[in-house]
Amino acid sequence: MELAIGIILGCCALGAGMAMIAGIGPGIGEGNAVASACEAIGRQPESKGSVTTTMLMGCAIAETTGLYALVIAILLIFVAPNLLVDILVETIKAL
Amino acid sequence: MNTKSLRFKITDAFYIAMMIIPIVFGIVLKVVTTPPSEGISITGALVYFSIPMPLQDFLITESQVNSAIAFIVILFFCLYITHGLSEKAELKRQHIAEFIVEKVAALVEENMGDYFKGFTPFIIAILALSGVSSLLTLFGLYPPTSDINIVGGWAVLVFILITYYKMKCGPLHYLKAFGDPVPFLAPLNIISEVATPLSMAFRHYGNVLSGSVISVLLGAALGGLSSMVLGWLPGFLADIPLFRIGIPAVLSVYFDIFSGCLQAFIFAMLTMLYVAGGFPLEEYMNRKAKKEKTRKCVTNK
């Protein structure tokens, strides 16, 4: 029983850590976006306002995949262990 | 001319008080109801009470109460800022109100075009609601936007709007749009249609929630660090987490103020883009012109 619960907790933590690997993608993407925005502002300083707005929009959209991973990681850490342990206890009781 | 009447002043004071009282009420409610806990804890919204319902219990949670607080604060802020409007703009607050409305109207017109001019109040409402809800963290309250149920509700509302404007040319035109490049891709189009509200809700909620989680983790880490480094100090000095002073505030400027306002802006911006992008304006105008032509023919006969 303890072993099973330990395996559940450990695997949830491992899964949460692995899910956050998805954070790499948005990091690279947003870095590219900001670099290009800086270039654009350097070339045309008068268009700073619209470039900044567009860049923030783009960053927010590029962030979405990272946030999906974050939501899954949070669910794995805070919600999944309770749920899975409950299921385990119920199955053992039923046997 | 400059002197305000007593009645005007009393109304002003009433509005300001009504902006402050809900926040104080929220803080008191939070202090009274939060269960005592040791160390750090990251929990969802507290459930105050539940009303039994046939399918599922209807829960009154912290996030609902706090969003009600946000409604009241916004309502009385608007009443205060538009109190004593006049053509000559004698009061300073009228300039602020005009500034806000003009800015958002310009934003809406730039992003959505002339046809959607009437969308300005809706966009201002989204901006204000989302912004104030996120900024409630500054008073130590639970931000309603870090609860997916609240943000999911807004996203569903936006999805209904998008679908309504796509349906304007009739349901047949709406269904035809799904097989747009090739009919073979229809399942993918349906998935991307469903993903729109989902990603909007997740984006807003994930940003605000990750900010508060990171703040809590940093606070705990600094507390532990200061008890490790400064634990040798005599008496009560050892119990005070000195490292917690100041450092989390810098993070809070980013996560609470900047991120909260930015997410409000992005939610409003995406609403505008999706609604305006989904609406087939040319087709609608063609249909309208055709309809008027036939009506004219019928009336002439």
C-alpha cells in the first residue's frame, strides 16, 4: 500500500517535471520575437508603439503552449495525487 | 463656479466609500475564514458554502465573492468618474473618463473596423473586469482570474459572440467555412474552433496562477534562507524572516501589476481580433444589398 502510494506520488512529480520541458519552446520563440522587435525598432524608431503592441500580442500567443504544460504540471502536482490515491484505496477496498 | 455643492460632495464621498468598503469586506472575510496552516500552502479558492442542486452542488467560492467585489468597485468607480459631467469639462475626472473612452474607441476602430464601433463598451467592460480582478492581489485577496471557472465563463461568452458573428450570413455559410481549403480538413477546423475559447481561458488563468505560485514559492524559499543564515541572532530576531522584506515586492511588480494588466489587454485584444476576423463582412454587405434590392422591387410592384 505504502509502496503503491509512493510510486503514485513520485510518478506525478516526475511527470510534472517532464511536462515543463515544454517551457523551452516558448522561451526560444519569445526570444526570437523580442529580438526581431528590437531590430525593427532600431531600424524605424518612430514605429515603436505599434511594434511593441504587436510583439506583446505575439509573445502572449507563443506562450500558450508553455501555459498548457504549466496547467498540466499544476494538475499533476496538486490534483492528480489525491485523485489517484482515492482510486487506489477504493480498488483495494473492493477486492 | 468652482465651488461644489454640499450634496455633490456627499455623493462623491459615498461613491468613494463604496469603492473601498467591498475591498475591506473582502479582506475581513478572508482573515476570518482562512483556516490556520503551518508553512506554505498552495490551495484553490475557498468554498464558503454549497447549495444542493439536482445535478451537482452549486458552490459559492472565494473567486465568485471576489469577482462580485470587483463588479461593485468598477460600478462605483464609473459612477464617481462620470459624476458631474458637463459640456465644459469643469472637473478633472471628466478628462480621465474621456481619455479612457477615446483610447479604447480608437483601439476598437483600429482593430475591428467601422462596422464594430458599438463594441467599445463591451471591450472596456472586459478590460476593467479582468484588470481589476487581477489587481485585487495587491490587497491580498484571491484573484478571481486565477480560477479557471471564472475565466472559462468569459471565454465561453466570447466564443458565443464569435459564433454569432460567423452565423450572420446564415448557418449554411457558417458550415461551409469548416471545409474551407479542402473538405477533407473539416475535423482539424472543428478542433481549432474549439481550441479558441480553451486557449483563451488557459492563457489568462495560467499566467495569473503561475505568478501567484511563483510568489508563494519565493516567499517560502526566502523565509527558509533567512532562518538558515540569520538563525543565530538572539531572541525574537531569529524568528523574523528578514530576507522576505523588499525582494518579493520587485517580483510582485511584474507578476501582479504588469502581468495582470497585460493579460487584461491581451484578452480584450484577442476578443476583438477573433470577433472581427470571424465575421465575413464583404459577404454580409453583399447579402444586405441584395436583400434591399429585392425589397425595393417588391414594394415598387
